[in-house]
Amino acid sequence: PLDNAKQCIARGTSDMLVWEQDVEQPFITEVMHDGVKIYDWRDPYLFDDQGQTWMLLGGNLGKRQGGTGVVVMYRAERPDLTQWSYRGIIYRCPEWEVGQVDCPNLFRVGDKWVMLYSPWHGSIRYLVGSMDVTAGRFVAETFGLFDAGPDLFATNTAIDSQGRLVIWSWVRGSRDRRGWAGCLALPREVALGP
């Protein structure tokens, strides 16, 4: 439901064909949020920085009412990712039409940080700015649409073996019932322009 959520872990074999849910579940619950009620928080995104593993989750502060979308950050306290600490809300979406933030990504490009997120029923947004990971503070300097079309959602990023930043998105699917619903878009290499 919208008013209660938790995060759980499943571990896979090295060939990623067999997965088992970790017995110590859940590993993050609402109790960690220091009394802040975060609704519908989900879509974990992990990244490494300064020798630590960090995780972002999207959510909202007002049952998906306009202007309540947030990005929340956590830090792994153990290398096996079974214990985490809450670092706070690092971004509050100021757009009134965004009542829920889904699939947040955060990564470095040169000396800047880029955040991507997918508003519930909206086009993917990007923010470019600075990030103090230790303090849990992201400051946006520029903002825009990553992809203005209505069909892409839920980005995910990776750095390939050549150091290129590659982004995938989910294609929402056919609205006229062509026998399929959703697929993975072709990967794109991205960089910051001048």
C-alpha cells in the first residue's frame, strides 16, 4: 500500500539463475526515518563513492499529492549490504505536478553530479549540480527533461569497461494492445555538454 513499505534483499548465484530471499528481512523499514513519513518509497539505486556504498530510493511526503516527491539516501554499514543507516532526504522535487519520484539515479560526470528521476506519469528529469555525499546534500544548478517523450521511464546507469556512462530506460509499452507491455530501450551513452 501507499502508506507502508519496506526494502528486502535477494541474493543470486554467480550465474544469476537462482535467487533466494535473505532471511534477515526487511533490511530497511520506516522506523529508520526519524519520524519522517515517506510514502511509497521504492526503486533502490546503489552507487559507490569515497569507499562507501550508498543507496537512493524515491518516494513522496504526501500520498502522491503535488509537490511532495523526494529522493532519500542511505549508507551501507556492512560490506554484505545487510545493514544500512538513513542519511536523509537529499532532494525535494519543487514541481507541483510531481507527486511521486521513482527510479532516482545519481552519478558523477567529471566534477559535477547528475541526478535522474522518473516522475509518476511524467517524462524523465535530470538535474546537474553538486553533491556532498557525507552530509547527504545535493544542490541542483540546472534542471531539464532527459527525454521529453511519454514512453521512457525508469532509467538505470552503468560505467562500461571503456569508462563510458551508459543509460538504459524502460519503454512503457503499447497503449493500443499490440500484444506486449514494456521492454528495455536501447542503451545510450551520455555526457555533459558545454
